[in-house]
Amino acid sequence: MTEVNKQANIEHYRFHHIDTEKCKNCEDFSCEEACFRGVYKVVNKQSIPKCTVVKEREDFCIKCHICTTQCKKEAILID
């Protein structure tokens, strides 16, 4: 079992994994801004932010890892 699968606060998508606990303290929403393919959307920006994957756009991801390097909270993992 991988380290990603052991954590309960990880939301799993097809090949994206987001630690929503780390998202709660985010203030700059860099994942949403960095992804030029529109794969991420941050909901609840005014209260408790949470990064999500736009499911119909996940297949557009080319695994460039710009999102993982831009996320200051290191909340995003891609297989």
C-alpha cells in the first residue's frame, strides 16, 4: 500500500491525489492559477478552501507537475 493510500484526508481522483487538510490553510490558490489545462478548481475560497479536480478535465492533464511545484502547501500528488 502506498503512502498516499494510507492517509485518510487524501481525496483520490484517477491519477491526482489531493491532501485536503493542507488545502485548508491555503491563501494563494496557486494550483488553480498554475494549471494551464484547467484541471483544478478551488472551492470555498472565502472560508475553508479545498482544491478539487474538475473530473471532465482530468484527462487533459499532461503530468507536467507545474501544479505540484506551485502548490506551497505540497497538497497535490500525481502518479
